Amino acid sequence: MPFLPITKKEMLDLGWTQPDFVLVTGDAYVDHPSFGTAIISRILEREGYKVCILPQPKTDEDYKRFGAPRLAFLVNGGNIDSMVAHYTAAKKPRSDDAYTAGGKAGARPDRAVIVYCKKIRKIFGDIAIAIGGIEASLRRFAHYDYWDDKVRPSILIDSDADLLMYGMGEKHVVEIANRLNWGDNIRELHDILGTCYAVKTSEYKPGPVRECPSFEAVSAVTEKGFKDYAKACKIQQDEHDAVRGKTVIQRHGDKIVVQNPPTPPLTTEEMDATYSLPFMRDYHPSYQALGGVPGIEEVKFSIIHNRGCYGACNFCSLAYHQGRKISCRSHESVIEEAIKITEMPDFKGYIHDVGGPTANFRAPSCSGQEKRGLCADKKCLAPNICPAVKVNHDDYLQLLRKLRRLPKVKKVFIRSGIRFDYLIADKDEGFFKELVEHHVSGQLKVAPEHCSENVLKRMGKPPIQVYNKFKKRFYELTEKAGKKQFLVPYLMSSHPGSTLNDAIELSLFLKKEKLHPEQVQDFYPTPGTVSTCMFYTGLDPYTMEKVYVPKTAEEKAQQRALLQYFRPENKKFVLSALKKAGRHDLIGTGKSCLVADTQSPKPRFNPPPKINKNSKFNKGKRS
């Protein structure tokens, strides 16, 4: 089948009078495997269900377009959280939206999942609603909301949905669909892995669970409230493991939100089946007249070969959504997709990426994961690589070699994140050499994020010495290969733990390295991350240590400006930061200085004394 129907006419043209599911999404409809809506809808289609897509509805008539679905509404906010889609880290409205036709902002509402569900309830009453996607997944428990600057309840409570699917949804959406099709009531589906539901306290049947402090406890703006929030965060992070994860509950008034253990990640065979579905790999043709959907450009000629990430950076939500266990597609599946890409009419010979959350992971971090799951009390890579981690790039390298040999393929690039600490730990440099020789498109983006030991510790990143070692070897191999290629480091300002002195240290590091970053990222406290917990509570949830948090608009602006101290428009912020930190030694025109203080009074000009040219002391000298 070509695109799934997004209009009633398209539905009727297929001979359908009623869909089984209406999938409501905050994105424009793009039928590409990088979009969750595409994967879930195609999975259900494969299982024999009739699915209509309702992208970015606004009016009551939009919601009524297909009538009531036979089984349920499925709702997501889009490929990214709707609030992140709308606002910058400074809470300023964005001027565009890459997941909307024409790139125009404003096509989806703030808190899209909640708005969509409430409108469905108002129009269709007591109909089955299941929510999923990144917005629902990361907000499944009580969570700090940066935009409201307070703790909000579980999105299940706010949206009045019946069921929440967290993580990658292929397995549980099929089970939900089948159970509904067999006549089960969605409000009684309490045993499906990877889902959350809410139940009245009086109806809850106690069992072996881990209980988080309640919504009322974690939302209290008190020292105890902050500690309870940190405790809840740790429990939620620790239990997000498909092997050892337990049921987690959290009380919300007279209701209890129950999270069943995670769904096991897809096997290689299951991933292959998912990515072999008949995706059109483009946006719906109705968007052509509006300028298309910009979000497709980065992924149209890219391939996802893995899922999950055991890097587990504290500011990243991937581990809490996809899990830390690595799942991979077979070489045959990836090559089959690559061949489809080469046959696309606008393919120019370049596969833009063969990656995923972390491009160079093709296996579990160690052999113990299958039996005991990932360790809850430590990370695989930070601050140092665990001795049990198996560092090996052979399988990934063989895959890339096969792709390079395909007809019509000129270059295969890697633009996803390369975990440089994992790469530099590999004693076999075969992959490193071929990465430099074949897979860098002029610039390789890597993420040291900071240079301060204190900040990197809070980020869950390796020490800066590891990056320096990687950088040194990268340029040695680049020179040996006779190429001109550069590293582009991702850097972050104002992360919890970063003081002004830490920001100044990073600024000096950039000056020493002669780096002038064009873009830097302010820390963005998105729901569901350890770093967001630190931002809100001022506590590290794993140690309960107090953490310094830069929160004022003034200091955040100063820390951001220090990363681009060389820009004239940042001068006043850099000066104020240096003066506040007492670093007057960095103000001036000397080689070690970051900025000159032109606002200071100029020294009085004293003309040099007149020289008597006839003086015996000046004879023979040039004037």
C-alpha cells in the first residue's frame, strides 16, 4: 500500500467505512522509519488492521474526519516533545518546526498529547485512548516541567488516557491491538509489558513493586520534597531494564500510576522485520505544495542500524526511552535498505548516515547483560570504561565495507554520535583508520560537552583527557590519509554542576585549542533525565550530594557567552562573568586574556619628551 489515508476520501478509496485505529500525531505525516508514527502504523497494517493517520488536528471537524475508530485512538505528540518543538532553552518561541509542512511553527499545540486526548474525550466520550511516543514516555511519572517551573503529574492523569505505552512500541502496540480486537476492555489491560495505567487506590491489588514517593511528596517545594523527587528519579531510572526491572508505582491523590516492567528490546529478526515494512520514505504528497516537511532531509538517505545506548549520559533521554540494551539489525537488512535508497530518483550517491543513538555500538556492553541486565549502580563507560565492557568494532566495520561496495554508492558517512571513549579504547585501530579514510564528510561531530572534571562528572561523561587522546590520534590519522578533516565538538553550557569558574575553564580550553564554535547548546531540562532532576532539586539522585545549579537568566547568559567569548555581541556578558568570578587577569589585550575592557577609562596620554637632535647622545641614530 502507498501512504496510509490522512483524509476521508483516501480512506473511502480503499473501500474502508471505518478504521480500526486513528493515529493522532503532532507531526506532519512522514512515512519513513525514522518517524515513530510511520513505524507504529505500518506494524499495525502488517497485522491486518486498518489505520488512518490524523496529523496535527485543530478543529472539531478534523477530529471527526474518520469517525470513531472501531478499536481505539492512538495519540503521540510527534518525534520530539511538543514543548521542546515550540521553545528554546531560554523559553523563547521557536520560529520554525522541522516536523511541520513548510517548516512553520504553531501547527501543534503546547502539550500536544494532553490537548489531543481531552478533545477526543469531549467529542467521542468513553472511547479507548492509548498514548505513546517520546512525549508520553518521558512524562509517565510525576515530572519536573521546565516551562511551568513546577512538578506536573503523570501525563496519564493529565490527559485522561486509558493506557500509556513507553519506550519503543512495536511489541506492546500489537498486543494491545489484538487484545482489543478480541473484545478486552482497554481499562482492564493491566498485564502488558511496556505500559502504564492508572487505577483507583481502592481498586489496586498490592503486589511486589517498587514504590516511588507520591506526586504530592515530590511536588512539594521543600527540602524533603526535593529529596523525595531525587529518590523517585533513581527508582525510575534503575527499574528501566527489561531483565531485572520491577513494577513501579506512584500514588497521585486517590489514584495509583502503575508502570509494568519494560518490554524486552526487539531481536535482530524482529528489527529486520520492522525495517522491511513498505515505507514510502517521504512525506505525504499533499505537503508538496506547502514546501514539504524539512525533517525528512536529514534522514531521507540515512539508515538506522541499532537502538539503545549504554553510554547513559545524564542529560540524554534516550536510555530512559529506548533502554540501555543494544539491539541491532542484520547486515542483510541494512544492505537491503541501502539498495532501496540507491534506487530513489533523487539519490546522488551519498548515504548520509549509518547510525542510531550511538553509531559505533553493535553489541551489548558485556556478556552479563542477558542474564542479570545492566548494572543499576554504575555505568558502562563513565567516568571510566568498565573492565567488563567488550570493545570491538569488527562487525560495524564489516557492515560499512559492504555498503561502500554497493553499486551507485559513492560515499557512506557517519553523522550519528560516535562514542569516542569507546573508540579510543579499541586496541585494534582498523575501524578508526577506515572511519577517517572513508566515513567523515569533512567534519566529524563528537560530544566532549565540557572540559571541567566536576561538570563532566555530573554529565556522566569521560574526563577531557580521553577526548584529547582521541583528538590527537584523529588528526594524526587524518594527516596520514592526506585529508583535510576536522572535529566539531558539541559543547553545553549551564549544565548542573557548572559554576562560572567551570564555564571560564571551558572558555580557556577553547582558546587554547583555537576553537570558535558556531553553535553551543544551553542545558535544556527535558522531562525524564537525571540532569533535569539535578536542575530541579539541586541534588544528584545517585549520591544525594548537593549540586550547584546555574538558574538565573543572567548567569545562564554569561555561561553561554563564555563559550563564544570571541563574538563582539557577547562582550558585555563575558566581562560581567569575569568580573563576578574575580578573573580580572583574563580581561585585557594580552595573549592569555579572553576580552578587552573598552568600557574602562582610558589611561591619560602623555606625549614623549622632545628629543634634541643635536644632542651627542642622538648622533648617528635614526629619528
